[in-house]
Amino acid sequence: MANKELNIMRKITVLSMITLDGVMQAPGGLEEDQSGGFEFGGWSAPFNDEQSGKVMQKLMQPSDLLLGRKTFKIWEDYWPNHTNYWLSINEVTKFVMSTTVNKSDWKNTKFIDRLEDIQALKLSNGSDIQVWGSSELIQLLLKNDLIDELWLFIHPITLGKGKKLFVDGAIPASFELIESIATPAGLIMANFKRAGAVKTGTSGA
């Protein structure tokens, strides 16, 4: 959840719309991300309802953002003109991970290009940080154990292809379920908190 107070160490929360088979590519629109020949853009729209909208509004409270380049370019074109839905997005700081882009006219945007920059950002004073979209950036965060919480919006469909939330490289990690909501449209919204190492055992022992 977004934290309005300044913290000594910032919490990084990944918020991701995914299918049952883990696809996270282009949930919001037909032309959002067609890379790899992806043809199912906008797959999350049929599952929007009043309850999920209320949860999303709660999550879209003031919080700094950490975004990958591709997600940032999509947002840069859209959000400055749609602030009636996300009131704080122009005012919070947008940290953009990119080695090819280093400037933007969208106010409060800062560019970083190294893993060490993210690590330093997490250890700095400031508000908590949210990551939306940004599949390649999420892989980097997973590999380096930099994610404190996950908000997964699990949709009751499979797509069979597309960019996925979890691919090879995520470290073994345990998470605790903090909150979950099942909406009338069949969407499961679940909040997981990082909870140490993976524990093993024998079922029934």
C-alpha cells in the first residue's frame, strides 16, 4: 500500500495484472504493447467492475513510481491528460530505468540506468515506491531480491503467449498473503509480503 510518510528505507511494491498462466503483457489496451506479435491487448478490460475499481483507487494514492522505459513511454503519452483518475501522478516522482532515454517533459521525472541506482533509491529517505507494468524491470528486481510486496490482479483467462511476470531467474523466496479480494467479475486481487526463505517439508509427515 502507498505510504504518504517518509521512510528511512523505502518499500518497493510491484502491482501487476496477470492471467492464470502468468501473462502480464498489454492488459490495458489493444495497441499498448504488440511486441512479439501479441494480439490480445486490453484483455483485462472485461473484468473491470465497481469493486475492483475501488481497490485500484485505494492503491493509486501518492507514492513514487519506478518504471521501465517501455511502460514509461506509454504512460508519458497518456497520464498527463487523464489526471482525473490518478490525481497524484503528476506530482509524485517517476524514476525511470533506461539506458537509452534520459529526458522527458513530464514533470518530476528522473532517469536511472544501473541496478545500484535502484538499491540506493531503496535505501534513501522518501515515500514508498510502486512498480506498474515494466516486465523487464520486474525481472531485475526479482533476481536481486528488491521486491517487498506484490499486488497481483489475477484474471480468469489464459492467453498461452506473451510477456510473463515470472520467468527464469527469480530467486527462491517466500511470501505471506496479507489481503485478498475476489470480485463479482472473477478477478482475484491479492497482496503478498516478502517473508524470508523458502521452507520445505514432507506432506502428511
